[in-house]
Amino acid sequence: MAATRKTSQSRRRAIRNPVPAQRLDLYPNDPNYPIRAMVIRGTGQRFSVVSLKQDNGRYVAEVLDNPSLRATAATRQAAERKVAELYAKQHSRIAARRNWSDVPLSDTPEEDEADMRVIRRRRKQKTYSWEQVKREDGYLEG
């Protein structure tokens, strides 16, 4: 009786959650796998790093999102650490450049007037239906 109950419970769980219990990870936990997922601690931003061994025995690591960020080192961990620091510095510089206090929250009256002139001009123009456009371009006959 207990075995029957367990199988019916697991069957109900399988119906409610069709995802199998085994999940294939994008990045396996193999330490020799060249792609690693990393997270910037301060911002929580995720990125991926590829690290490969060169012919001279050193390791080169680069960020998948930005291949121009590269670092080389004697060990894989050191190369990954260096490229992660470069990536974090670059993103902190981008955030520092983006000073949101300088961005006006609303348009000036002159910008509003210019927008209204464009809207009025567009209202005066003749409008075309999509069928008319296709007919003029030769996609429809008639």
C-alpha cells in the first residue's frame, strides 16, 4: 500500500512539474571546462569567461560578452581573476559616467513646441493604408 501511494504521489508531482529531476547545466562543474559563469559581487551582474591554455603553457582568459577584454597569466585562476577585475572596472566606469542627476526629467518648453510642430505637420500629410503601399510597390495588383 505504501509503495502504491509513493508512486501515485510521484506521478502527481511529475504531472505538476513536467521538468525532469536531472537538469543539464550550461556550464558543467568540471574544473577543466573552458567556460565559467561569474558574478560581480557589488552589482550582481553575471558574465561568462573563457580560459584556454596557450602553447607556451600560460593561460589566456576573455569575457564572452566583450572579447576585447583579455588577460594572460601563469594559472587559469589568475587569468580569470584578472579578466573579471577588468570587466568589473569597465562596468564601474560606465556606471560612473552615467550621471542621472544631469538628465532632465521633462522637456523644456522649446522642445515641447518643436514636438507639437512635428505632430501638426504629420497630421496634415496624407495617410496611406498598408494595401495602398503594397500596391504602389508592386506587391499587389489592382
